[in-house]
Amino acid sequence: MGIKKTIIRKIEKINHKFSKKLIIKNKRIIITGSNSGIGLELTKKIISTNSVISTVNKKKNEVDKIKNENLKILEEDFQNENLTENFCYEIEKFKPNIIINCAAIFGPEKQSLENLHISEFKKILNINFFSPLKLVQLSLNGNQLEQIVNISSEMGSITLNNMGGYYYYRLSKTLLNSFSKNLSNDIKSKNINIFCVHPGSVKTKMNSAGVISADQSAQKIINIINENDRNLSGKFIDINKKILEW
Ligand SMILES: NC(=O)c1ccc[n+]([C@@H]2O[C@H](COP(=O)([O-])OP(=O)(O)OC[C@H]3O[C@@H](n4cnc5c(N)ncnc54)[C@H](OP(=O)(O)O)[C@@H]3O)[C@@H](O)[C@H]2O)c1
């Protein structure tokens, strides 16, 4: 690791030690992508004070270790075009107050235009865009939603993109951003807060070179959710609440 990254990592660790650690209480919360990385840390942090549905792909070994009566684990492969009937039923029945769309895939290493295959792209869009969208649809049916938190990425920003490449991942996150902005207008009158968050450069399965830990990122996301700042609705932010350009 470069010296600059090491210094940033150390500073972030110290900041984390002394930073505020807010908690969320008495909410029904759905977190996707809960068996690893940010989704797993979010689940661990909120489980004792909330009722939680954690969704996982095929593996649930890590989230299974949490063992808490507040936790229900649902297995669903978001790569499929349609969510299963049972999964939809469970989500609607749960009537969530908060949904955190965290599950995503980066896709293959080679993502230049020459390597782009529509069939592969569709699978990635199912995971990174269509499944989050469907989850929001189902959650809205419960009429109890207060916040929709879409974990996005700076890589989905059109304005900040001066590098090119990474078509699958970038475009899927751009769609998620656009969906979030559009929906924010439609649900204004329902008092539902919706925003996209770039979680930082986080050391996880997806990003082995990440600078901060999933624990650090998850705590900051929880702080933001705890505040439920209506001024953030329809916005794209980082974990320090800095507004990012779409
Ligand atoms: N890490 C970073 O630096 C970074 C930066 C910007 C944005 N993000 C975003 O942060 C979020 C969390 O990522 P992470 O860093 O925590 O990575 P991660 O550990 O790889 O988490 C992604 C999760 O998504 C799940 N997932 C993938 N394919 C799925 C499928 N077909 N069906 C259901 N679930 C599926 C994975 O489960 P399986 O592994 O079991 O399939 C995994 O638990 C993502 O939205 C990512 O785009 C991360």
C-alpha cells in the first residue's frame, strides 16, 4: 500500500475512534447484501435495537453468526429477472420503515466497450439496479416507509467521470442515481426521504484496496440515517454528508 493511503487510513481510524456513534431504534429495516462488507456491518450495528430483514445471495454464513431474534434472513439471488413470490410476500408483509439497498456486484475485471456483452450487462443491471428498484416498489406498498437509502458509488456520477471504462458498474450506478432523483420528486408529499450514498473507498470483498473499514463506513451511514435530514432527499452524498454531483 502507498504511503499516502497508509496515512489516510491511520487518520480515518483515529477520527472513527472519536467520532459520534448514533444508533437507530425501533424501526423495521431491510438491508440487502448482508453477508459481507458494508451490509454485514450495518446489520451488526442495528440488530439489537430494530427489527431487521437481511437479504443474502447464496451464502449466509457470516450473517448467520449474528444470532438475534430481531433478525430474519431471506435468501434471494438478485441476478434473476424476477424476485420469487415468497420473497415479495415477506417484504410486503414486513412493511419496512427503512430500506438500505446495499447489494451490488462490480462485474468482471475487463469492462471496456470492446469487452461489453449485453447478456452480462443485463445480469449486472438485475443486481445493481432492477432488484433495488423492485424492492423499493414492494416496500412502498407497505405504506410505512420513512427512508430509502441507496448505496451508490462515485463511479456512477456522470459529472465526476473523467476516467472512462468500467461500463457495467458505472452505468448500473448511474441508473440507480437517476431512479433515486426521479423518485424523490414523486414521493415528496409522502414524507419519505430518499438519497444515494457513496460509502467511501471501503476495504471489502469488492474493493481489496479500500482505505477505510466497513465498520467505519457503516457507522457513518447509520449516523446519516439517524438524523433523517429531509434536506438530503433527492441528493447524492458521501458519508460526511458532502453533496456529490450526479
Ligand atoms: N467497497 C467500496 O469501496 C465501495 C465503493 C463504492 C460503492 N460501494 C458499494 O457499496 C455496496 C456494498 O459493497 P461492499 O463494498 O460491501 O462489497 P461486498 O462485500 O462485495 O458486498 C456486496 C454484497 O452484495 C451481494 N450480492 C452480490 N450479488 C448478489 C446477487 N446476485 N444477489 C443478492 N446479493 C448479491 C453480495 O453477496 P454474495 O457475495 O454472497 O454474492 C455481497 O454480500 C455496493 O453497493 C457497492 O457498489 C462500495
